[in-house]
Amino acid sequence: MHSFEVIGGKKLTGEIIPQGAKNEALQIISAVLLTPEKMTISNIPDILDVNLLIDLLGEMGVKIDRPQRDTCIFQADDVDVDYLRSEAYRQKSGRLRGSVMLAGPMLARYRKGFISKPGGDKIGRRRLDTHIIGFEKLGVRFHYQQEEGLFHLDAGNMKGSFLLLDEPSVTGTANIVMAAVMAEGTTTIYNAACEPYIQQLCKMLTRMGAQIRGIGSNLLVIEGVGYLGGTQHRMLPDMIEIGSFIGLAAMTQSDITIKNTSVDNLGIIPDKFRQLGIQLQLEGDDIHVPEQDVYEIQNFLDGSVLTIYDHPWPGFTPDLLSIVLVVATQARGSVLIHQKMFESRLFFVDKLIDMGAQIILCDPHRAAVIGLAREQRLRGITMSSPDIRAGVALLIAALSAEGRSIIQNIEQIDRGYQNIDDRLRKLGAQIFRI
């Protein structure tokens, strides 16, 4: 087990390039199973979750050439379907929530698949209902094997259908889309997720030969085809990492330029940070965050306290609420953070309170933050990272705090952020892996 030792209170400066999008990568890399032809994927983030998925594909028999760390050439022309029933698969997939994304492509091409109990963050319940119910409406039969810990899926009679999703799940939408592109007939998905990562997946599938209408909306119409070919695809920069760097710059009073951010695909993320009083300058596709002594949280027009909450796209992504919360601790003013989707994601605030932050945890979903306006600095402590996003929020807090902090369980951070310590040291941060 590794930890980060952080000496805080240092102003940072320089440029940083965001990694490829983790959440897009898990979908796109799973989709290589849809074709026996070569797939070239670039801007792949070199992180634990993504590398674990690539390893899984390799153990399934997919040929993988990695000429650079951010580029892979996949060819799934000789896949061992039965590997998905092995103990090795269950152990590895149990560590990775994204392994569920293999089900859709397997059903489309091989008409059978397996889903193990999902792993990943300890942030509350993460249901598979949307995936399973969606597959069922396409005619997929499933049963759960208690002794194996696997859902067995049989798509021998898979046909297009009308689906009204009970929630606009990103992974659920992606999985159903990948199954439907090779199902017989027409599939209509209403209340589909429409995040940029779903749009990227649909555009790539279209280049492979899929017939998809409504890309970018919550109503997708898919005409099934019999064969998909190879293509090339470049992933978007990670919007969560971009938001994390904006928060880092504000908290540490730093002057940082975030390069190549694909601003058009960030939605309302820049505006949410502006609501916290953070100055952002858009320079082409770059975001410049200038040094700022104090940033002041805006109130609503009627003078009431600002509330920031998560919502399906084009609303604010839940993955950045942890960052917004920690950034608010040093702002002037108050804000209510409302995390609707996951009931355990705010449980890291006890560490921030130990550091001197003024936060009231109202319930598992809401926290009221009273900004200190830098009149009282956070202080360094020893803490542990509970999940990817909270881990980076704590890292940002440690970099802004006075004194020395130790962050344990940083494997959680490594799951989502590529070489984060090396990249932050280039900005002047004092962070060491111990």
C-alpha cells in the first residue's frame, strides 16, 4: 500500500494537459469486441481501471498492440467467450465496475454474455437494473448463478424493441446501445443518457457501420446491422480531471493553464465554478485560471444560499461534487452541496472537518459548507482516500493546507488519475509517493 506525503501551502504555476476520459475509455475499449477487424484507440488514460480492462480483453484472446501508452490497436478476431465464466475473470472483474460494459458487445456479436457482481468505488449502491431490464426488453434471457456469482445472459432471440429507461444511466445506455446495434430490427431508447461520452461512442459505432439516429439527444433510434467493421477513435479529455485542476488552482491561489480541454464538451462545468467566484479565462480550447486571493460564492437572485447539485447531462456531473465541496471550504460565503445519486459519497467530509473546514453534514446526501475566506487555513493531517473523486478532493485540500499531510489508500486515486503526483510536481507541488 502506498501513500502520498504532501507539504501544503505552496502556490503552483504552469501548464497541465488533461488525460483521456476515463468514463469514455471503459465504453470505447469494450466496444472493440463488436468487430473482428482492427480498432485503433488513442488518448487512452494510463490508469488502473482502464489498464485492468485492457488486461481482461487480452486474457479473452483479443490481440493488443500498444505502440504508445496512450494508444492501443485491438483485434478481437479470436475471442475465448468461455473465459468470462472462469475464476480468473470473476476475481479481476470484481475489482472493476467497468467490466459490466463487456456484456453489450458480447450479446451483440456472440449472443451470450456474463456479468459479475460489480466492483469499484464504495460510494453506495450502483444498480445493474437498467442494464438487465434493457437487455430483457431486447429479448435477452438471464438467470443468476449463486455459486458462480454471475448473471448468465442468453441473446439467442435478441430483437429490437422500444425501451423507456427508468434512469438515464450512462453505462446502462452505452451497454444497451452496443447490444442493439447488431440486434434484428429497430430499437428505440427513450430517456437515454446523452453525455459527450455517449455521443462519442455512438459516433464511433456509426463509423463502424452502425445505424444510429438522435445522437446527442435523449431519444436514440437504432437500426440493427449484421456486421461492424474497424475504425480509429480518439477520446475526449477527461472533464472530471479538468474540473479538478480548476479547483486545485483556486484552492492553492495558483496560476494554471489547462491545455486542450475541448471546451465545447464541458457543458455547464465552467459556469458552476464561476458560481463559486472562480475566475476562468477561455483561450481557444485552453482554460486559464489566474491567481486569485479570495473567491466569493454567488447567491441566487433572491438572495438565498446557493445550492449545487448533480443532475443527468446536460446537468452537473456527480463526479465533480466532491471537488466543488472542498473548493467551497476556502471561499467567502456558503453553499449547500446536494449529492443525489450516491448516498455514501459525502462521507469523506469528516477528514475536511478534522483539517479545520466548517461543514455540516446534514444527511448522507447533503452538506452545508461555510467558507473560511482564507481567514483560517486548513491544517495537514493523516487521512485515507475512500474513492477516486474524494481522494483527489482530499489531495487538493492537502495541497492548500498548512503543514504536512499523509493520504493513504492512494490506489483509489491511481484508478482514475494518471501519474497525478508527477504531473503536479511539474507545477511546483511538493507531493511524494511513499
